[in-house]
Amino acid sequence: MRSLAALLMLSLPAVAEVSPERADKLEHMVIQDCGSCHGLTMKGGLGSPLTPDVLAHAEPEGLALIILDGVPGTAMPRWRPVLSEDEALWIARYLKGDTE
């Protein structure tokens, strides 16, 4: 199972290429859409907290895969139909506090 996760992570781009205009829209999406379950301050709600300290040990690529494919059996939906891999990786890095 670990090798499958590692293989999937290798399929994601190393650098998230997102324009500044798209980054603004993604930030808004995180606050509105993700915040509806994870709390507007990302400190938790229906979904778990998504603060930089909680996500400190998470790999951005792994988080991006969760964003893209959701978590079966939970309320976490798949966002792959509306987000690119670069956008999901940007969101993962944004949640970790790693964006510029």
C-alpha cells in the first residue's frame, strides 16, 4: 500500500504552477468551500483541523492527493473534477503555510 501512495505522489508535479489571479480564487475557495467543513479558521468542524501546525509533518503531495480524490467513507469529497493537480498542490502548500 505504501508503494502505491509513493507512486501516486511521484505523479504530481514538484512545483505548483498557479497564476496570481488563480491563487486568489483558490484562496477564496479554501476559505469558503473547505471552511464550510473544516471551519472558517481551519481549526476544525465537521472536518479535521487544517492548520499549519497540524499539517506540519504531512507531505504536500499526499495532501494534494486527498484534495483531489477525497476520502472514501467520509464527508471529504473529490475535488479532481474542478481542480488540476497543480491547483491541489498549491492548496496543500497554502494550508501548510508554504506559499509565497
